[in-house]
Amino acid sequence: MNSAQNSETASHAPSAAAVGPADERYERGLALLRKVSGHERADVLDSLADIAPDLGRMIVSFGYGELLANGRLTLEQRELATVAALCAMGNAAPQLRFHIDGALNVGVTPAEVVEVLIHTAVYAGVPAALNGIAVAREAFRDRPGLAHEPVATGEGERRYERGLAKLAEVDGHAGEAVVASLQDIAPDLGRYIIEFAFGDVYSRPGLDLKSRELATIAMCTGLGTAAPQLRVHIHGFLNVGGTREEVVEVITQMAGYAGFPAALNAIAGAREVFAERDR
């Protein structure tokens, strides 16, 4: 589900023979890809025509025609989740650029894009967030009419109290238990979680808590190294108004960006969370 890199496209779209017989999945995927990319022609087909045309067809038919076209998440939710995961994984800058553009094309605001990239600093580190911001800067510059005013809130006072309240709002006892578990070995780490992650980042305006937790699920799934934290944030997403169906859908979507093993492992975590909440 990646765009072509910034290469020239052919003078015409691939023929029907080049991409295989037209079918419902392909046509549906092509229509959705056009909406996300903002282009009439799917550059990804041209970029792969000389080496792996079947991959291009699979991206359109499966990636967009099946994985993303079922309506279980809005396009805005899907693009924010994809931007979050690609930024966190840090290994797909061209595709991150494509999906930042895609997010803007489907109605995500520049402020929301920036917020999800800042949010990445908590789960994938500051370098990942900085690299994501650099890609967003280029995307914004290439849209001369785009209106974006940076938000500089400052850290403010009472970071600990603000963070503790936000942590309780999102994660409840699960978050508090994580912080408490650090008191005997790394109490400062617990304090940083409260003050920085929740007092500074989660408390920023510009992105609602449900969107933040959706992005966090996408990041933790994509990274594949944070199963306990993924479970905490699946709880958090449900606590702030998300549904189980949305949890399953965003994890399923990550199969296209982080691979099926990452999605399967995350689904196992979701199953545990759902069972816990049913007891």
C-alpha cells in the first residue's frame, strides 16, 4: 500500500492486460487509491510495471480493494494510523511521505499530522519523531496554499498532576500499575512517563484521546516489540470511546504495513484484553 517514489510516471496507465482482468476488488481499490493519492493514475502501477507488475496489482486489489475499503474505519482514521506506524517503524520515508499527503487529501488537518508525529516520540523515540517531522515539513512546503500555524503550548506548570490525571483518564489502574512497578528500580522513569508522556504529550490540544490511542495501537503493532504496552493501550482505546471492532480493524490494517506476523501477534494481545474485560 505504498505509493510510487517520486519517479516519472508513464505517459499512459497500464493496459488491462498488464494488470490482469478487471474485477471488483481491483476497481474498488483503484478508486480508493485515487482518493488517497489525489491523482487520477496510480503511480505505483507504473513504477512496478517493468519488474513486478503483479505486486502493483496486489497493492491495488488487496491493499486498497480489500484491506482498506471495508468502511470499518474512516479514511481519516486509517491514514492517521498509517502515518503513526510508518513514522514509528522508521524504515519507509517515501511511503510515510505518501501517507502524509494522503492524510491531508482525505481531510486530516496539518495540525493533526504534526500531533501524531510528536506522539511518536513517546513510543518510538525522539529520532523517529524528528525524522517524521522532517518528512511532514517537505509535504507542507509542497502545498503552497496549505495553512498551518505551529502550536507551541510550552510545558507549563503542574506537569506531574496534569499527567497523572491524563494517565488515569486513558489507562486507569493499568497505567498506574506500570508506574508503581518502577518505584523499586527506576522511579524517575515512572515520573517521566507521567510528566512527559502524559503531562506534556497526551495533554496537548490538536488530537483527541481516541485518535491518540488508535495511533498508539498502530505504532505498538508496527514496532512488534511492545506486547505488554499494546495491551495497556488497547484497554486505553476502549476506555476513551473506541470499540473492539476498531481495535481489530486497525491491527488488521497493519498487516499491510508491518506484515502479517506483527498483526497476528497484536491480535493475540487484543484477544487477551477482550477476555479480561468480559470477566
